[in-house]
Amino acid sequence: MVKKLAFSLLIVLLVIGALRALNAAFVDFVTGNGLWVPLPLTKAFVLMAGALATWFASARLGREVRAPLLAAMFFSLVAAGYMIHLATPSAPRFGAAEAMRPGSFQETYPARGKHTYHVNAIGFRGPMWDTAKAPNTVRGVVIGDSMVFGSGVDDGDTIDAALANRLRRAHAPTAVDILNLGVPGSNLPNYVELYRAAEERLAPDFVVIFLLLPNDVGELEQPSEEHRLGFYSFFKFLLGQQQNPYTSWAMSRVQARSDASRLAFLAHHMQAIEGIRRSPLFIFFYWQEPAWIDTVRAHLGAGAWIVDHPPLLETDFIPGDGHPTADGNRHIAELIGDAIDRSPAASSFVGRSP
């Protein structure tokens, strides 16, 4: 019986590996990385061939593994692994918000090119920073998803770096500190928690929340679901990536929601943000639709502003990808810097002597 269990364990591990490879092929296909699809498909074929070879070997050795044992082993192994996954978060939390796993990681997308991203011990992009603000320093916080995180650009070309440079250049010798709280996969629910934690822990002089709508009004809030019992966390665990057939289906379902439902979702979370707001707040829309802007404006009080700007340039975004380029981040930083300078609250934090 021990040998049968060993054979069944090996077969199940090979099958799970094949499923993950198939999902990698699926992700490459849907993200336009079609040239790489044959590689994970080949890996999946090799792993399935290994599983079949192991099954035939068990039969030849008189330890044939039958379907009921394989099914029991599969469900037992997956259930145990999933429970461990739920109990052992892979990324730190910042207040109630999900951050990122510290360290460096690299990605290569055809449209974006090759980039190495550095995540500090707190769970956000860039070098380590202290939650306590340095004396006589203007501290800003930027909140958003992968657009703010800076997918597709190097560390010195992210929106926080561009905004810090813009304010230092215009208001020398003011000491400026801009913290990047962008988390890939985030949307409004995580923005609220990031904003709450920023207000409570970082003493910001201003906060900028970036909205990519209707993307940010999705019901599938990926970071917060990472270690919460549910379909998202299960398929992320089983298939090894947050992009998989389940998330594709969930996103398509979001796209089918009515405009009224989306606007109600936006209004609810803007009310939550306004209810905890202490510092000046700026809202930046990548795409300016009147219904979105009117909904946000209706829930902002004194000391909060929408960054009015002309339509962004097509060249501000990576072709075939949609994330801002380095020049795009600098353009956006200029627009936000201008809005800060025009705001009545600017005199309270710009021009401060270091």
C-alpha cells in the first residue's frame, strides 16, 4: 500500500504541474505573448507523459494505482495545500490592506520589455522608507494599481519618482518625499484600506488616488482575496498565477454589469474614503468620463479635488499594453503638480523650508 500511495502522490504532483503549465500557456495567449505559448504547452505535455509513464510503471510492478485512489490523493493533497496557503500569507499587510511580497522579481512582456522590480520590506515598490515622516518634509502618497506600481518602467521612472522630481524642481529647496502604495491587481476596496492606513500611519501632506475606470470598479478585488476562502484564492493556489480562466471569467462578468451598478459601487467607496479623509486629497482619472467624474465629485468635501486635465496622449502609454511609459508618468506628474500648485491647500505644504 505504501508503494501505491507513493505512485499516486507522484502522479498527482505531475498532473498539478501540467495544469499549471497549461494555465501559463493560457496566460501567454490572452496577454498577447503568443510566441511563448509553445514552451508551457511542451512542459504540460512532458509532465502528462510523465504521469502516464508513472501509472504504467505502477501497473507493471503490480502496484497499479486506480482512479479512486488517485482522486482521493488529488483532493487530499489540494485541500491540505490550500489550507496551508490560506493560513500562511505570502505578502505583508499595511493596516488592513494587502501589500506585496518583499524582494525583487523580473518580468518580460513583449510590449513592456524586460524589467526588474524591487519591493521593500513594507510591501511596496522602491527603497525602504520609514513610516514616521522626517521633520520639515513634504510627504505625498500615491495610491493605485499596477499603473501606479509602475509595471513596464524602471524604478526611477515610476509616477512617485516623477512627481517628487516635479515638486522638488518647482519648489526648491523644499524636501519632498513621495511614497508609492501602488499594488498590482488592486481596485477600489483595497484603495480604501490603503488610504486608511496611509492616513493613520504616514502623516501625509497630500494623497493622490489614481482611478482607471471601469477597471477599478470590479467586484474581484485581487489582493484582498489572496488569502481569503473563495474561488479566487483557490484557483490562484491551484494554478500558480492570479491570471487564470476563473479570473478571466470573473472580469468578463464585471464588464457585463450595468452602468448604474458600477456608479453605485464607485459612490459607495468614495463615501468611505471621504469619511476617513484628514489630509488634502487629489483624484486623478486616466480616462475622464463625465459620469465617473460627477459621481466622485458629488462625494468629495472641502479639501479634496479632481485633477482636471486634457485627454492624455496616446504616446503616454505603452503600445499594446496600456501602462504609462516613463515619459507618460512624467507628463502625468506635471498635471498633478500643477493641480497641487493651484489648490488652496498648497500653501500649507509647498515651499516649506527644510
